[in-house]
Amino acid sequence: MIAYLRDVCLGFLSILVSMGVTLRHLFTPAITVQYPKERRRLPLRSLSRHVLTIDLATGKLKCTACDACAKICPTRCITILGAGKGKERHPVEFVIDHNLCMYCNLCVEVCPFDAITMWTGDFEIGAFNRLGLVFDQTALHADRFYPTPETPQLIEAAPPQKPELAEAAPPQK
């Protein structure tokens, strides 16, 4: 009988404590973001899309098509085709399939030239079909996300844009 009364008292105490937590949070202001109109800024550590960085001195891509990122990728979502020799080596084709990417950041860590990064501030990576998530070299170019000395006002005026999906056909049933 004493054990039963102790359990009832402890249960009642548990309900009072939880009601106190509820009342405390009831009177705090809500942190609500009206999403399409307002957007929270992502922290610098957040991983989003891949971006091929450019050398500000020359205006060319830093990527030398060394294939280190494609070799270390566990899902094999990176395809690189390079051309040229030595310092003139550059990627002819650089494709990342975000359908397969698991955002492990290994490609960024292994790059010896800091030619690829994953922070764009854009977390809206979505498409209506699978081809919309396959990004080629022009869609990954850093000019679309970061200002260069020639075009600083372009980035300030418009947020980062996703690749155009107008040419993609709607899915067939």
C-alpha cells in the first residue's frame, strides 16, 4: 500500500514538473521564419552544393583535373575529363551527380588546390526530375555564387540561382 501511494505521489510530481516546462515555453516568444519570404542564414560549416572556385588573379578555375576528388568519392558521383599538360591542365568536363552524393565533404578535403568547396549558402537543392540534380562545369562555376573583382554588384543584387530546368521534360507516367 505504501509503495502504491509513493508511485501515485511520484506520478503526480512528474506531471507537475512537465506542466511547469510547458508553461515556461508557453510564454516565450516563438522563433518562426516565414520561409518563402524570409530565409535564415546558414552557418559557414553547413554543407550544400559543390562549387568550383576560381583564381582571382587569372579568372580561371583552380581545378587542374587531377582526379583526386573523383578517386576518393565513396559514391563515385564525380566525373572529370581533363586536357592539357602541366600548368596548362584544365577540366574539359566536370560533372557531379547530386542524386548519388552523400555530402561527406571528402572531395573538398582531398583537393590539393582548394578548387572545390561545398558552401554556397544555398540549401534548396531540389529538382522535378533526376537530371535536374546533375550539375556540369558551368552550373558549378564559382562566378554564379561568389563575386569576382569585375562583378561585385551582381551577387549582392540576386541570390544564388539554381540551374535552369526549363529544357527538362516532365516525368512520363
